[in-house]
Amino acid sequence: MAVEVRKKEKETTASLLRRFSRRVQQSGVLLRARRTRFYEPPKSKRKKRIDALRRATMTKEHEKLVKLGKIEERRR
């Protein structure tokens, strides 16, 4: 979907640009572009499970190192 704006007689460039910007906002072109730009395909159950296990393992390892005094505790 293309947005087109034609310059009216005695219309300033700034006014034309404002009108164009408004049309683009109303058409939803930017929203669609952002949606496709940041699209992430859904993960499979297997991939989700693997990621969750990895996070749990890393958390346990971090807690172990904190208890041993090897690293400092995280502050939020």
C-alpha cells in the first residue's frame, strides 16, 4: 500500500511534509513495517524446553559460584 500526496498550489514544503507524515501514520504502513522487522518465528516445544533447561543450569552454576565466593552476587 503506497501513500501518495500531491503538492497543492502555494503549499509550503513543510506543510506538504506534515500532510504526508499524517497520511503515513493513519495508513498503518509504519506499524506493519515494524511488525515484519521484529518478527520472531514461534519456537518449537523442544527448543523452548532446551532453552529453559539451559537457563536453569546456568542459574544453578551461578548460585554455586556465589556460595563459593568466586563471584559477587548479582544486584538488580
